[in-house]
Amino acid sequence: GAGVSQSPRYKVAKRGQDVALRCDPISGHVSLFWYQQALGQGPEFLTYFQNEAQLDKSGLPSDRFFAERPEGSVSTLKIQRTQQEDSAVYLCASSDRGGPWTGELFFGEGSRLTVL
Amino acid sequence: AQSVAQPEDQVNVAEGNPLTVKCTYSVSGNPYLFWYVQYPNRGLQFLLKYITGDNLVKGSYGFEAEFNKSQTSFHLKKPSALVSDSALYFCAAKAAGNKLTFGGGTRVLVKP
């Protein structure tokens, strides 16, 4: 596709359920980022991949959060045993260079997770 | 730790008037600074960046931003606002590493 695609767009989970959020970056983009955006706040960094290598996972809030990009294209963010505080919009972004300092990250529309 | 502050939650401006959205930053080393815009039901879109060089940076849709090192500011400006500029604007900074730190966002409402 022409842009970054995320699915599902909306997910409602009961507390304790596991969820998986998918990101299809722009074809050929080397870098992939996950951000968490709580209601009324700016995006907060979760993790960064360069190709299939996860180079930075310092933003993952707990060991319940896990991300992978096994073939260097599609990425999945998995949240185990969801808690109410996990409710947020999860944004995926990709870049065609080896880092965001070149300026332009292309963001998907996000996956809105609501944990009841 | 680096941080980005956007002191205004919302900015209201009449169509045709100048628009300014404020941003201050705190990073170690030379900052790379960015503005992104988020329209309703759309993903964040890149507007412009400052890496080095000219302090006045021009970007998409007629927006520009001025880097001021002494005031650690990177305010977004547009000389004549349009109703279609109504959106959520985020300032972001990068220092070391591969992550952007975003401000909390400023909602811009341009009234006809």
C-alpha cells in the first residue's frame, strides 16, 4: 500500500486478555517505530527496529509488552494480560533511512486499544 | 532527560490572521527538531524539521518555524491561517539515540 497500515483500528479487550496489534510499514522502509499515545497526550516511544533487529526497546513499559519484526517488514506489538492502564492509541511509524534524524517518519492511523 | 513542552493546549485564531504555536525543548547536545500535524482520523504527518543551518525553516502547507537556541524554542508559524489548518500539532525533538520525544500537543482552531 501507499502508507503505513495498522490493524485492527479498534480493539476492545477484557482485562487479562492478550492482544496483538499489527503494522505494515511502507514497502522498503528500513526503520520501524512503535509509539503509545494516551488520551490528550503526545506519543511516547516504545521500541525501534532496523530491519529485523530490535535496536531499542527502552520505552516498553513492562515485560507484558513484546514487539517483533521477524522478516524486517511487518511488525507485531503484543500485550499480554492487558491492564486498564494499557488503554491508548498505539502508533506505528516507518522511515526509509536508518534513523529518524532524517526527519520524516510516516505514521499509521493507529490502533485504539480499550481495556475494560 | 530530554523534554519538549507545548505550553498552550489550544490556540484559537481567525482565518487570515497569523498563527503561532509555541514549543520549547530541553535536550543535551545539538537538537534535531520537528513539527507534525494530526488531522481528525488521520495519522501524524510530518510538516518540517530543523537539523542545522538557517534558523528559519520552511515546510509544508505554508508553515515555517524559527529555531532560537538562546530561548530553546522552535515555534511554528503561518502568516495567514486557513480553516483547514484546524488540527492537532505536535513538536518533537531528537537528541541521542533513535527516538523522538513529543510534546503534549496543541489543538489549533481556525474560525471563519
